[in-house]
Amino acid sequence: MASTEESRETDTSVENIAPAAKVRLTWRDRLRSIFTWKVLKMVVLGQSLSVLICGTSVTSTLLEAEYKVSTPTAQSFLNYVLLALVFTIPLVRRSGDDNIKVILKRRWWKYILVALIDVEANYLVVKAYQYTTLTSIQLLDCVTIPVVLVLSWIFLHSRFKWVHYGGIAVCLLGVGSLVGADLLSGRDHVGGSDKLLGDMLCLMGASLYGVSNVAEEYVVRHFTRVEFLGMLGLFGSVICGLQLAILERHELATIQWSWQVALLFIGFAICLFALYTIFPTVIKLSSAVVVNLSILTADLYTLFIGLFLFHYVYHGLYFLAFVLIVFGVIIYSTKPTSEAPPRDYQAMPADSADRGDDGASRQPLTVSQNLEQGTLGDDQEQRHRDANRTLAQELSGSAVDVMA
């Protein structure tokens, strides 16, 4: 009898250890798992970036259409100066590894390269509008997405799933609807004085945007947002100022200044400064791929404002394009990308909530330490499985004793 009671007690303990039955999720539960607060926040922040890009596009169009002013370098120069004033000066006050002297000593040439790429990307894409059609720019501007995918795979070690490629495909369908709407409404006839040159400028600018965005994601994940924007403002101001003096000094001299022109210059600079300030935060919450997918709707916001300012023609495909792009971003954001660091890779100090932007440094974690932590977790699971196996063997032995 004692052995029988012992076996019953053991059965009860085994039942407690046994895994629980899987619960079938309803369609409402699945929708809640997809439309989480994190996904919705990324969608809202991504659309805020699109609105800011729309602001830069509208102010540039007004400057060129109403006042015959086409100075992309001069307009960007104000943005880099603002970045330097707001983010470079705080780096001077910081101590330790986040001080500007230490940053310049270790990574000065890298930030010069990133600033040069960023300045030329802005210049080339804006310049392309003078030579090619709007439809070509909308299509060729999508080259940024595969560039970001490839560079994220190589340098950020991101690994994408089929759901990510599906989300990208849906967003590109939205771009196709946007282009189709432009063709049907007649907006594709804007520009086109030298289509081949304009297409090449747009391709180069879009590719440089991809390089700049991946570099930005790397910096904000391994260092700080203030460091990236401060260095970009510092070197961007110098590079942009030199380019302005070389390429656009005659255009600046011929501008007929008025309060309207000055206001449009200031509006462009404020929109671009806000875009650069928010951009790293959205990249850190999501990724460079998600951000570039989200800002595909910028042309749609420009269209909606252009209905009143430039008398654009509305077409129903524009609304379909907006829905497809947003839905594609949501599909992409349902699953996080995985990382596969190389064997000898050493992680840099992350700009996490523990560090913030206060400049406090912490020791880097190597991959071997991360693997060691993962091994400890695997050992615990193995000991748990061995305990269950031993318990099952004791049960079978007790049952044989009872039968005997």
C-alpha cells in the first residue's frame, strides 16, 4: 500500500511537470498580437517622418516654382548648422569616451565619410528633379531599400524572414499604384529635360541614402544619437559650406530676397532639422529598412497638399497606394529580424535605456560572453529534462514493485 501511495504522489508530481495544452487563438487574439502598441508607434513615427519630408518637398517646390530659386546645397547648409549648434556643443561638455576630443581621435575619418555621403545624397536627389520625370524619381528612389537590405545583412548582421520580404513586396505594390496614379493623372510629365542624367543622379543619390541610413543605424545602436547628429552637423556644415561656395555662389548672388523667400528657407531648414532629429530615434526603435519603407508615403502627403497649392489631380489609386504601403510596413514589423554576429565580433557599448544620452559608458560584451550566458540557459533546460527522465524511470520501477 505504501508503494501504491508513493506512486500516486509521484503521478501527481509528473502531471504538474507535464506541459500545458496549447490554447487555440481566435482571430481577435491574432489581430491583437499583430497590431501591438510597438507596431502602431513605429507606424505613427514613420508617417511623421513622411510628413516632414513632405514639408521639405513643398517648400523646395514653392521656392523653385514661385521665386525661381534652386539652391539645394544652401538649403541643406542651414540644417547642418542647426545640428552642429544643438548636438555638437553638448559633446564638448561631456567627459570620458563621449567627449568630442575622444570621438574625433578615434572615429574622425569615419564621420567625415558619412557626412560627405549624406550631403551628396541630398544634393543628387534634389538635383535629379531638374532633369528627369517625377515617375522616374519615385521608381528609382526605391533603390534605397535593396541597398539597405544588403548593407544590413553584411555590416549589421541582420537576418530577414519571409514575412519581411512579403512586407517589402506589399510596399512596392503601393509604389506601383502611386506611379500608376501619376501616369493616369498626368503628373509624370513634370521635368525630363535630360532624363538619362536625371535617372543617374537619382540612382546615385538613392544608393548613398542607403549607405547613410545603415551607418546611422550602426552608430545609434552602438554609440549615441547625440554623437551621430553632432558629428554629422560638424562635418556636414564644413562640407556643405565648401560645396556651397564652389557650386552655388552665383545662384545665391542672383536671389531676389524677400520675407517670403526667407520664410521658405527657414521652413525647409526646420522640417529637415526635425527629420534628422527624429530619424535616429525611429531607426533605433525599428530599423533602417522599416524607416525607408515608411517614408514611401511622403509623395502621397505632398500630393494631398499639392491638390490645394499646385492644383494636382486626385486619383483613387493614391489612396490604394497609401493603404498598401502602411499595410506592408505593418506586415514587416510583425516579426523582428534576427542577428548573426561573426565569430570574432565584439559588440560595442549599446545606447540603451541604462545609458541614455548622459554619456555614461559601460563595458562591452563579447560574443563569447553572450554564448556563455546562452549555454547556461541550455544547461538548465538539459538538467530539467534529465530530472523528468529519472522521475519517469522511478515511476516505472515503482509500478513493477506493486505488480510483484
